[in-house]
Amino acid sequence: MRNRLRNPVSGLAIACLALSLVACGFHLRQSAALPPGMQQVHVSVAGDADLADQLERELIQAGATVVEHSGPGVAELKVQARFSTRALTVSSYAKVREFSVNYRSDFLAVGADGKPLVKRQHIDMQREFTYDRTQALGTATREEQIRASLVTDMARAILRHLQAAAPAPTP
């Protein structure tokens, strides 16, 4: 008897949760709506091959065809990206305790018609982490994870800028 009562109650709870998410305006993130003229795009990234790969995946997911070479009828996304690391705090023994990993990207997008879609812009991102001298071997791995996270976030941020250049959809 107890199991019969629990199932309708849990089902009702799940239904209420789903309705409350819909009512608050929550929507799953969809792929970016690219501006017209970006159906075929050439991606040129200087400074970070990982960002180039991530941008290509994001563009394909958004419905674009990524081509290997630029040419007539092909939009172009030009990106320059670079990482830098700096010490934030130093102990009394002159040992670094906190680092900041900074990631800067300068980009512009030109449509298939040769007209600029997004003028040159830059995005700065940073993550901070604490150096633990008792786990020195893990520091390099942690920094790699931070860099990978920044690459993913940067690619998505660039696509959001491209999406902002697209005309608003008509209802």
C-alpha cells in the first residue's frame, strides 16, 4: 500500500517541478543563431589551435559548414588568442601562492558578401587558482583544466557575439 502512495506523490512532485521551471522562463541553451551569410565559414585562429577546434565544433552545431579555405561566398572568422599567467599573491618566503590564468581573444567576422558582420572586438577571461606546495604535481594538471575550460567558454562567448549580430527572429 505504501508503494502505491509514493509513486503518485513523486510523479506529482516531478510534474510540479517541471511546471515551475517552465513558468520561471528557464530554457535549455540552444545553439547560436548565426547571422545571414555565415552558412559557409572559414575559421582562422592565431595563437591557439584548441580554440580553433572548439570554434569549428560550435559553428557546426549552430548549422554552419566550416570550410578549409576562404574564398568567394565564404564568411571568415579571424581570431587571435593568447594565454598569460601571473602571480597574484606571494608568501613571506617569496613563494607564489595564487595564480591567475588570463585568456584574451581579439576577433572579427566578415560575411560571405565581404561586409563586416562583427567589427574587431576583444574578450578577456580569467580564472584564479591557489598553488598548494604539498601537491606540486597537480598544479600543471589544474592549469591545463583551467585552460581547457577557458577555451570552451571563449568559443561560446565569440558565438554569442556573432548571434548578437544576427537580426532578431520574426515571431
